[in-house]
Amino acid sequence: MIEKGGSMNRNDIFAYRLSIAMNEQSINGLSKKIDMSAIDVSRYLRGQQMPTARTLCKICDALHTTPNYLLGYDDDTGRSDKKN
């Protein structure tokens, strides 16, 4: 988890975790999967905007991860492709 004393705000945490979860997925690729503009996805990645709950669920489905991971509450990505 993100340390409580850290200087990252919730937008920064989400942006950082989203960039990790996207891996090599392009902004345009993700925006098409979640039916949203690339501009909005770019704003998420820059920490300028947070998604709605509905959009967060779409992002998680598209990237095979969990809201708790993207929001910094859990370090487990929820992906089944992780190595033991």
C-alpha cells in the first residue's frame, strides 16, 4: 500500500497505479475499451481528474485489476496472470 505519510494525493496515487496497470496499453486503446475520450484518460494519467465509480469499474474490467489497487488501498493488482 501507499505509505500514509507520503506526499502523494489520491489523484497522484490513481495516476501512478493506472500507468502501471496499463503496462503497454496505449491511451487510445484504453479509451476505446472503456468508451471514453483519450483526453479524459490522459487527464487520469496526469492526476488532473478522477473517474466516476462507473468509469472506474470499466477501467478495472479493461485492465483486469481492482478498484482497491488503482485507488491505492491494496497492493494486489487482482490479475490472475501474476507469477507465484
